[in-house]
Amino acid sequence: MIFCRQVPGPPLDGFVEHLWYFEGLEASHGMENVVPDGAFELIIDLRDEPRKLFERENISRHRSFRRGWMSGAHSRYIVIDVLPGASMIGAHFKAGGVAPFLGLPSDELADRVVELEEIWGSEAAWWREQLLEARGGKAKLRLLERLLARRLQRGKTSRFNESRVNQAVRRLEQNGVPPAIGALADELGVSHKHLIDEFRRTVGLSPKIFSRIRRFQGVLGRIHEQKQVEWADVACVCGYYDQAHFVHDFKEFAGLNPTEFLTHTLDDPRFIPHEAAG
């Protein structure tokens, strides 16, 4: 399997966390849970076989996607298929960073996966054609960076107040106990309601849900680095004061409980074999 990841240069790095590409995917499972992190993901499929997004409550039902799609900020885990030999390229946006690229409020894509042609029209197909012609992973990533930078330049007239929302995002992403949303609004000099509305339009989620997701990502980061996990310590450090709440968030965002999670060795804790989730 070939896998490449790179951080784009400025000004794109202010909006995109990283670009990625893989070819010849190796997988021992056919489905996986994807844990939300509060950000959008751009995916362009370099193969022709359709991909599946399953219903959480009834995995016998699914929707199919082709060529390319945008996965919005999700408030729960999603279940997708895993195809051996798959090849894809994409961009993982920073929280709120997708706003200038969309041409519509981010909350319109919250908890949704939408084919790129629905958002960008024929431009999406042209992007894919250009990426298919580029030879090698590094060349494809350089091309994707140029395409995104061009679209960013066109979208800089975004009506969203990125600066204030970005400040809120940074505060909510900090380690430890997150600030109360009301206190955060006071700190930024806006009303509680105004912050919620502005944050949702730009990030795609409410500040409260985003804060919960980032706290849970802090949990995953801690347990991924530890050989032996003391759940009570992890929960306390990450701001959980109630064990039931901690377990609830685990099931909401990962699709399984903490004990089940630890029985599996994962290269990336954001992607959990669905068979493991029961």
C-alpha cells in the first residue's frame, strides 16, 4: 500500500489540516466506524466502484457515492465500507476551514455526505480528471493543493466571520476542561445566541456539540499513547465528572464502549472495524 500525507503551504494551511493520498488499500475488515472530529473531509475516489455509507441503526441499508464527495462535520460516528485495493485522495479541513470553499453555509452539510457535483457542479468532474492524469502520489498531492488554493482565492469573499469563530474553535480545542459556551461568548464580545449561530454556519455544528467531540478526541489521543489505561484518570483529565456521561459519549462517537475499544489494536483510533463495534 502507498500512503502519502502532507501539510499544504500558506495560505491554504490556515484552512486545511493536511492533504492525503493512498493507493492499494489493505484491509482485514469490510466496514468501519469513523469517529467524528468536528471537521469536514473532501474525498475524491480514483477508482470507479461506488462506495457505501451505511445507516447506523440498520446496516442492511446504505447510500452509494461515486467519484468524489464532501463529508460534513458529523455529530456521531458514521459507518462506511472498506474496499481492498481502493485508491483515494483528499483534504482534511481544519474545523471551520471549509467555509470559503463551499459556497453555502457549512451547517447545510452537517451530518451529511454529499457528492461533489451537487456542490461544485462540473468543476468536480474536472478536478477528478486532472488528478487521474497526474502521475504518482506526490504529483497528485501538489495538484490538489493548487486546485484548493485556486478555489480558496475565489471564496475569500465569504460572508462568514472566520476570525471570531476561529478564536472560538481554538479555545474549544485546547486540552483540559473546555470553557462554558456562555463564558466563551462573553470573552469574544458577542451574545450567546450570536456565537452559536455564527459558529454553526461556519463549522457546521453547535459549539456545545463541537466541544463534546473535541473532548472525546482528547480521550482517544490519550489512550492511543498509553500501554495501560486507567479510565477514571483519563475521564477526569479530559473533563468528565460522571462515568455514565463518559460511556455515553464513547458509544455516541465511537459506536462501542471503552472496554470494547481497548480490545483492538488500531493504527488510527478514528477508524474502528465495524465488526469490532458489534
